[in-house]
Amino acid sequence: MDTIFFRMVGLGQLPVIARSAADHVRQPVEISLVLDISGTMRYDRRLLNLQPAANAFIDSVMPEGSDPITSVNLIPYAGQVNPGPVVFEMLGGNRSHHKSSCPEFTDADFDGPGMPSAGSYGQVPHFHHWEIDRDWMDWGWCPSDDTAITYMSNDAEALHTAINDIRLHDGTGTYNAMKWGLALLDPSARPTIASLASAGIVDPAFANRPAPWEDDRTLKFIILMTDGQITGQNRPDDPDDPRLDTLEVLDNRIPYTNVVNRGQGLNRFYGLCEMAHELGVTVFTIAFEAPGPAVVEMKRCASSLSHFYDVHGAGIDAAFRQIASTINKLKLVE
């Protein structure tokens, strides 16, 4: 740099020595991708539009195939969520049939964000409430074990297979899905994930996930999609009635009881959404060709109005692509 006063003693310039660098650091990312697989997803090509959109999302957040810092919990849900037979046993589920593996959570399980404490849980009976369309749907309020949660995966092809193999089931228990989506981002899930890693079900690289809430390096996201409003939880009065395998409970064809009504379900759902916000989870929600009440539910649960999408038809692909783009930008720190 040119000098002003030093030039009077013959020093007209001073050298400036500096070094600069620019670097991009990719932050660890934990995602719960929560997808509605209720029976109404068979209408108007909804499932057929969802599957490629969800696959494109996976490819975008894992642009080079398996991304070692990004993990996805894929959580399909209908009336209930199936955690799979292994986790059902870990939770202390009391099995009464082998056609699916959904535990009956208690009111207390919705009081916090974490995994339910291992104890003694009943099993959701094998039944169907509303009329079935067998071209699209498999029998059951609880999704089959083939449509259970995929835990902490960075295997894009395995996630594609799970998405492409989706079969629809009965009911819309969105608060059950939100419970699993949040719990699998909570550090209390770490022993479960570690056990699944030891069993070869989860990549050992993710055995120490979920990260602690105070770890400000790790980004946590929930992406929740639905096409319907939350429904109550109905249960047949006699879970061993042999007609439950072939006859819908609808209109008291088989006597049933509403064990959790819609209002109670909404309270559980909104409570979980608030917990996610307070813990710093970014919540994206998608109302996909959904009725007014479902739009209200999704809008209220999202982190902000800009995190909420109300879409129709192929618009679901644009929503997933925009969400993926936002996540990819957030995980790059300059």
C-alpha cells in the first residue's frame, strides 16, 4: 500500500501480507419423512403422484446416493404407525396377533417428545373400519409389517423401494405419525437406534443418533404430508372376533368403541407440533388435495406459513423439491 509520511524517509510503499479462504462445511442432518398412506390416497392419482415426488426428495437430499451425514426416518402412517416387529418387542408390546405390529400408546406417551418408555403395551387389533379397495389397499388400521418405519437410513435405493412398495391402509392417525416423527429425532431414541444398528437394521454410522438437542451443528427436520383430517381411533369391542379378517367395522357391522375422539387427537397433535417448534425442529407440512380441516391442521403445525404447502396434483412434486432445496441450503455453512 502507498504511504503518506513514510515516503519522506524513502519508504514509498509497505507490503500487505494477508491470506483468505472460503470453505463450505456440510452439517449433519436428521430427517423424519412422514407420509400419509390412508385409503383416500387412492383417489385422483394421489399415491401415484406422491411416490415419484418423495423419491425425488430423497435423491435431492442425498445427491450422490448414500450421504454419510444425512439420515432419513421414513414413517408411513394410516390409522396407526407400524414400528416393525423388532421395535414392537423392544417397547414391551404384548402380541395378540402376527398380522402387524402397532403398539397402543397411552395418554402419557404424548406428554413429551421422546420415545415411549419400554414397558407393557397392548397391540392394535387386526381390523378395518371403512370400506376397503383391494386394488390399492391392504387390510388393517395398523399398516402391515412390510409398510413399517425405515429407521435412520442413508440408503437411497432402499428408501426408493420402501416408497414404491407402499400399500394403503385404513384411517388417518396423524398425531401417531407426528409422535414417531419427533421421537426419532429425540436423543431418547438413541438406545433403540443403537440396538437396531447392532442387529444390522440400521447403518452403524448412525448408531449414535439422534444427536442431542443442544448440538447446534445438527439440523433436524420433519416433513409431514397428509390428504385428510385427523380421525378418531376406533377399536372393535371384541378384538378376537373372527369376522375382523373379512368384514369392515363400518356402521356397526361389528360393534366398536371410539377410544380416542378427534378432539383428543387434535390436542395430542398440536401439542407435539409445539414441542417440535420449541426444540428447534424445522417442520414442513403439506396438505395434498386435503379438505379444509386438514389444511388448518397442517398450517398450524408448520414452523411458519412459508413452511406450509397446500398443493394439488403434480404440485406435490414442486413442494418436495422446494423443501429439499431449502434443506440443502441450510446444511451448507460458509
